[in-house]
Amino acid sequence: MLSFGTPDIFPLMVKAPKETLLEHERFELKPKSGGGLLNCEVWGYKENGKTVITRYNLTYINHAIHRRDNGRVLGFDNAHGYHHRHFMGKVESVEFESYEAILERFQQEWMQIVKTAGGRKS
């Protein structure tokens, strides 16, 4: 048995939970619904019966509305170490309350974009 002296010299090494793809949904919208593509990707893990979200990527892509940025009209993600919003080629930081709040904002915004662009009227 090896001994390294007092146990407080080496911090307890805790293995991080394995991150997995929790959700990946892709919806192609019909032209009468505004057209384009909605994509939702969520990564994380389960711990003590709760879901912990570590990464997310929500996008609305429609080349008829915006051609740059691979057609991404709207997007929210937390890549590059911060939470941010993509809109028509511009990127801005967003305050993060919860993934659920970001998802709700994304849904409201893309529906408004489709409505404004001449899609289906609600």
C-alpha cells in the first residue's frame, strides 16, 4: 500500500458525470407555417433523479429570411463559455435564468419572426 502522507494534501478526486445527448429534435416547417428548420439539441446528465443541462443549441434556420450564418435567423446556445443569442448574423450575450426560460424565449421569438415575415397568422 502506498502512503502519501495526510489525506488533505490530495483533494478527493470526484469523477464528473458523463454528459450525453438528452434531446435532439429537428422540425422542417411547411411554407404555409413560415418555412425553415427548427433544431433543438440538449446535452447533460441525470443526477439524483434530476436532469442537469450542460449544453444547449436552439436554432431557427430559414434561408429565405437570412442567407448569412448558414441561414441561421435565430439561435440560442451556451457554446464558447457563455450564454448568447444569434439574430440575423449578430451575436449578443443573454442573461441566463434557466434552460426552460431560454427555450420559452426562443419559441416566442421564432414565432414572431415567422409571423412578421408573412408566415401563418395566429
